[in-house]
Amino acid sequence: MPWPTTDGMRTLQGAECDLLLAAIESLTEQQAAALTAPIDPAVTGIQWFDQWDVAQRLWLLQQVGSALCGPQTIVSPAAIFDATADAIFHHIIDSLREQGDHRWQARIERADQQITGHNETPPPDPDDQPSWVNRVVRIADLILGVRLYQRAESFRDAEFQRTLRFLHERGLPPDYLSRIPPLCSTADAEQAIQCIRSLRR
């Protein structure tokens, strides 16, 4: 079902969907490793996502992945969902920096060409990491637009009516900042993992 992008409500398709699904699958595997082993779960640097336990993060990835590229819809916007989408893009950047995997570069290039329509622009040099990171940031900006959860963060401790006014002016529900993921069991987490894997089918 549609996700609110800078081009309106739509479901991601083609190369952009392939890039996001690859990132969601990779991030899911990282998080799932902490379900069965005594290790700390990987972090993305997005506090709105990293603050939850592993099972809740997997639930968020399933919800957002299914809305971006699958059959699900998120009825009411919430900061936890917008931050999860941001965390997925941060994971792409981290993967570029850590893995040196040219497959990420190929996915990024195809998604960038699809979104921008700039097929004539040559890709950056494989070793030019800052340029590849800039392309990921550009793709994220073109899909997600302004990260309202980041702007709303400064209102969390503000006077209540001022916070409500900010949310209302941007078409966001009153509970945008206060919604949290449900408590999830290991079985719930495993179900989320299976749902994420099924998005490729």
C-alpha cells in the first residue's frame, strides 16, 4: 500500500524497492542475530529506532517494509515509523562504509537513475565513498522528504498546546510522538522476520 513520499502516496517499485528491500533484509538479519545469541543488537544511529528492544525493532521493520514495498498500509503516521524508514537508509550508508560491497553501489546507482531519470550521469568512482553516501542521501530525501520526526523532537518537552499546533499544521495526529511499538515475544519477532522475507515473493 502507498507510503507518503515527496511524489505523493505510492508504493515503491523497481530498483528503488529492490534497494530498500535489500537494506531491510540485511538490517533484519543483523537484528535477528541478537534474538538467539548473547550479543548486543546492532545500532543504526537513529535513536527513535535503536531505543527499542530487538523484537520491537523487527516488528517496526516488518510494518515499514510492508508499507514501502508490500501490501500493508500504516493507517496513522507516527514518529516510530518515520524513524524506522530513516534507519533503513542509514543502514545502507553503514553497509557502504563497512562492507566495501560493490553490490550496494549497483543497487544505489539503479535506484538513483530510476528516481531522478538521470541515466547519462556516470556513477562515482567505486572508491569515492563520500559521493556514494551523497547518492544515498539524495535517494532518501527524494523518497522520504523532510524528516518530520526530527523536527518534532524539539517539541517533545515544549508546552503541550504548542506541540499539538505543530503536529496539526503538518497534518500529523496528536499521538504522532507518543506511539510506541507493542511488546513483542520471540514468536512475534520470528513472525515479523518471515513476513519480511516474504516481501521478495
